Amino acid sequence: QKEVEQDPGPLSVPEGAIVSLNCTYSNSAFQYFMWYRQYSRKGPELLMYTYSSGNKEDGRFTAQVDKSSKYISLFIRDSQPSDSATYLCAMRFVQKLVFGQGTRLTINP
Amino acid sequence: EAGVTQFPSHSVIEKGQTVTLRCDPISGHDNLYWYRRVMGKEIKFLLHFVKESKQDESGMPNNRFLAERTGGTYSTLKVQPAELEDSGVYFCASSPLGSTMNTEAFFGQGTRLTVV
């Protein structure tokens, strides 16, 4: 069983839709929870991180962590074509990141 | 400010050959990480340098992989001899010493390695 499970998609939604991306994990020792965005042929770019259970909002993006269920989510409101990318959840264990497989998202104009 | 730079962007080599990947971290970043993504799988940790010292190399697949960071600046990752299963995208990331890593790590664009 993988430490971090993420549906690879692909996921395709119309512009303006609310997007929900999710990951589950098995290791209770994970300390920080991150979402990265990766455009084609580019490296991952940190979008948001959270430490504790709860919500964190940054513009159109909201990250949610539920440690009791070992479940994290990323919501994108008013999605734009420029949001089309692969979204990776990642969790910190000691000094390294453990990634999910990534979800390929396409926002259709 | 220049970001993390990786060379080459793409390398195609034959099985049994040697390949060396290079990473130039952001100036002043003492933490340097190597990650790898093989086809269809998630990005996986390979190793972590603090300056020139290896802090954690638990993710290195086998002894065909050798990472160095002489002088604590750029790093190289050598694969010798390369096997077909080494194909994938190799990412380098860097962060300042004392950072929480997860908030301040910057990734390079990756080197796509194809072993044929």
C-alpha cells in the first residue's frame, strides 16, 4: 500500500467550476501537508501548505486537512484555464517529502 | 534571482552507459535534495545534502547511483551503469538552512533521462 494515495485523473471541468482534489495517507507521523502545482515540462511549484487540521485559504485556493481521517483536500474556486496542470499532494516526513501520484487537471474555456 | 537549474534537460543513453546529472541550487541554499519520478509513479525522494554532507540517502535505489556535492554548491548525480528502469525525470530542490523545507523548497525543471 502506498503511503499517499491520490487519484491520477485525468479530471476535466468547465471554466468557472469548483474543483476538488483529494489525497489520503496512512502515516500518522506526517507533519506538514502541501499542495504543489506542476505545469508540463516544469518542476513542482509550492501552492499551499498546512500543519494542523482545518482550513487554509489563499485567494481562490483552499487547503483542508483532516488528520483524524488522514485526508487532505484542495479546492479551487472560479477555476481558470491557466489552472490546468498536474496537482500533487505531498507530506513531510522528517526532512523529505512523500508525494502522491498527482492529478492531471484540465479547465476547459 | 536565478532558480534551481538542472542540466541537461533531457538525456538519452544506452543501457550500460554512464550519465551525470547536474543541479545548481539557488545561491545560498545549503539544503539540496534529489527526487525522481519514474513513468506512472509518484515523485520519490532520493537523498538530502546539507552543504557538502549527505544527511539522508535512504532513497537511493542501489549502488549504481552516486551523488556528490563538492564544496557545498552544485551537486551531481551519476548513474553507472545505467539500466532501463532508471528512466524517469530527476528533480533537484533546494532550500535555505534552518527553513522548514516544505515552505521554502524550490524545485528545478527536472532532467528527463531515457535509457534505451
